[in-house]
Amino acid sequence: MDNLRVATAQFENRSGDKAYNLNSIERLTQKAAAEGADVIAFHECSITGYTFARNLSYSQLIDIAENIPDGKSTEKLVEMAALNNITILAGLFEKDVSNDLYKAYICVDKNGLKAKYRKIHPFINPYLKPGHEYVVFDIKGWKCGILICYDNNIIENVRATALLGAEIIFMPHVTMCTPSTRPGAGFVDPKLWENRINDPTSLRIEFDGLKGRAWLMKWLPARAYDNGIYVIFSNPIGMDHDQLKNGCSMIIDPFGDIIAECRSFDDEYAIGNLSYGKISDSGGYRYRMARKPELFRKIIGQEHMSVQNVVWMKKES
């Protein structure tokens, strides 16, 4: 199995401005391809913007959503992929033939759409329907999966995708810097972003503390380590509507080690070389092989009342 060179990107998107966002995606894609990247991944709803959608009506969301693969944004991504000989992953709101709405994340290459995943646990807008299936697909011989943001908080989703064969899981997010019941969480003041050139230190303290990266480090490396997989985490930088996001797009190997990360306040990407041998050498791979499903099959599969509680959404309602 050949090594795979993957880029994960961060950029400051504009709400509802697909032309601007696609231009940012194209600019970063061209640069990453010139550095030899085989794949580049962008954040959740990187094409459309995300947080602003909590205020949209059904008709407004229908207007911003697109059909897949026949929509203009998908066609534009395929064009970019062909021009740069690279695989691209990006997110947008999807409408199907019945005008049902979903949070989608797609993978394209020069030949067209390779994979589409619908977020299983959407919450930003009540008109969004949940996806109902995991997705595993191939990129240059590597088995890949997708889980969007909140989906990764439910550890069974990650394990199930890995058990379906995924060696890489793309995890696009719009996360961190929001209130929670956990100690240390909260919004980051947008004024710090506006003053980032004069005072980068105060912003970095907030971005790297428990409101941001320190929280991410409590759990994200464990998803890679426990399952013996590569994790490709993508997150926006700067203002997403009225909320500040801290980037930190990164690639984590099957040992739970960060091998590439975006650390500036700029639109940028980080590239990591994925080595297949790390998977079979990892503890997570061995532990999965040592499982005894007969002990827990009925426990994990038992029925329960599913409740999704998003604290920062409730605070704003």
C-alpha cells in the first residue's frame, strides 16, 4: 500500500456566500496540490457557511441547499479536482428530490462524486433530517469514512465506521469556543479576533485553552488511538457568523499522535504523510482484534431514548 499525502485546511468562511467560499477552497487546493497532496479536506459546511443556518426558515434553507451530485458546487469541486489532480472533501447543505434537507459532506475527484455522507446528528436547524447510514469508500487504495462534528462525540459511530473497514476517518467540524456544561467552556470574544495583529497572545491563550484546543485534546486523539485509524480533523478559523472559531485543523495517526496541524490565524492547510504500516502496528488495531463481541453485543444494541442536548443552542434560543 502506497503512502497517502493528505492536507487538512482551515479558512474563514462567509455565511451564505458560496462563491467566496469556493474561491477560498480553490486557492488552498491549488497550493496543497502544488506541494504534492493527494487529498485535501475542508470543514463542515465549508461551501455554505454553518452557524448562520440556525436562523434560517425552511424556504431560506432550501434556497441555500443544493442537489448532489447535480448541484453547481459539486460540479465546481469536480472541476477543481480535475485541474489539480487531487481528491477534495467539503461540506454543504443538501436538498433531495423531495426537498428534504440534510447536512452533507462529499468527496470528489476528477471523475466525479466518490462519496456522500449525511450527518447523523444534525442540530443547527430543525428542518434538517438525520442521515441513517455510515459510508466507507476508497481513495487510492485506502478505505475511508466520514463522520461530521457531533457524530464523533458518539464513540459507537467511530467504532462502527472503523469496523466497516475505514482506515482513515475524515472528521469535518465547526466546533470549540462555545458554552457547555464542562468546566472552562465558553464563547471567545470576537474583539480578540479583531485585535489579533496587535495582540496575538491573548487570542492564542483563549484558542489553546479549555474553550478550544485543550478540550479537543481530551478526546480527539483517543478516537484515533482506540480504533487504530488516521483522523483528519478540519475546522474553520475566524468568524463563522457571530461565533469565533479557532481552527486547529490537524491529522492524527493511529498512535494518537498529531503529525500535522494548522497553528496560525490565517487561511492555511497542514499536510501529513499517512503510512499504512502504522495501522497494523497500533495498539488500537490489536485491541479491536482482541474484542469478544459475545460479551457486549446485546448491551451495546439495547434500545434507549435518544436525546441530543446542545447547550449553546439552548442558551441562544
